[in-house]
Amino acid sequence: MEKMLYVTDAVKLNMQCLDFACYLCNLTHSKLTGIFLENLEQEARSVATIRERAVSSAIPGASVRELKENYCEENILAFKRACEARGVNSTVHRDRGVPITEIVAESRFADLIVIDASTSFSDERETVPTAFVKEVLQDTECPVVIATESFEGIDEIVFTCDHSRSSVFAIKQFTYLFPELRDRRALILSVTEPGKAANSDKYKLKEWLKAHYDHTDQVVLEDGNTRARLLEYLLGRNRVFIVMGAYGRGMMSSFFSPSHATPVVKVVTQPVFIAHH
């Protein structure tokens, strides 16, 4: 991997998310591009909302535009200093248009996006993942990682898999982007209805994984409620990287609200990699 994007609202820099992005850059020897979304065309937030969400104080009596300019400059400086302190080669793009349009355009020429699940340009408080992050997951043209607030390392990779074209695509994308993780335990996690025969492709997938990982395993959970069973299993894991496929599409779209991935992103405290075919 060569080009990773760290996506942030220009007025609010999440240092925990940036720490994780820098960890991935150091792991893969990648360059980090900070995408600072200024949203000048469709800004709906009030001065009070922007002040509340920003980390630092700003000029008393400033307009929305002045506040955003001030916060953006401060955050870009903090981003550059943080990357330098962590030994990460970085650059910055100030994108002033409609946030989702800017991100889709950036994603076409990137290997991976790292984003905070709470990123929002709404004047209202939102649950995670926000409406903006859901749009990112559905529309961008490269894989996305939802960063975790606290990160302690990666011992295991959990590939959620229904053996569909899209879920296998996500597994392959992750593996090609992170060959440095081949010494971690790779676990294929599937949920099937009780009594249903196992998918015959599982042996081919396991054979493929063994060519890319030193330690592989497979867990099949039997349950009629796929969402609940998946969450129950993932909530019990620590120091894992979760891989999911097909956001908003096919069978795996049921992993998001109303599919599975939305509850996963809401309650699981581990990083989640999402790709769709």
C-alpha cells in the first residue's frame, strides 16, 4: 500500500483516529494524506455548534467562515506535527466543496480511507456511524477503515464471511493491502442457519488463506439471527481487526442497519475494515 487517506472535519481533529492511521502507515510504510473537509458550500452548522465540536477556543465574535478558517489552520498544524512525531510521511489536501463529493473523488486515487465513525457535518447530534460516514461506506471507491478510539495492537484478523463474491473480495482486498499481517491469526467467521450444510467453497477459501497467513482457523456459528450471533461473538474479542464486505449490497448488506455493520460499528471497540465489490 502506498497512499492512505485520513479523513476529518476541518474543525475537529480526532487524535485517537489519527494515531491509528499513523500506526497503519508505519506498518505498511505508506504515506498519509490528511483530507481536511471544510464544507464551504453547504455549511449548515451554527457558530455555537462549531465552537462546541472544535477542540480549541477561537476568536470571540468570529463568523462561521472565520471560525472554520482558524480551526482548519490549527488542525493542519497539529496533524503535521503528529505525523512528524510518529515518523509518518504526510501531506494535506484542503477540500472546500461538498464533503461526500470530495471524498468520492479522492477515493478513486487512494488505496485506503481511515475515518472516525462520528464524523458529521450536521447541526444535529447523531448516533454512530453518522449519516455522512454511511455515505462514505456506500459511495467511495476504495476500502474504508472505521478507526477505534482506543487501540492496543492487532493479534487476530476476523474475516466475517458468507462466501459470497463480495465478502471474499473484502478478504482479498484486506490481505493485499496488509501483507505485513501474515503472522497474525486469520479467522474466518460465518453464521449459518441450524442444520444447514456448510458451503463447499470454505475449503478453497481456507486453502487460499493458508497461502497468505501463517495461522488460520474457521468458526461457523449456527443461529437463525445472524446479526445477534455475529455481535455476540465480536463483542468477546480484543486486539482484533474486523473485516466486512459489501456495505449496502447483497446478503452482507444485512450486516448494516437494517444491516449488521451499523450495530457492529456502534458497539464493537475494534477497528473495522469494509470493502465492497
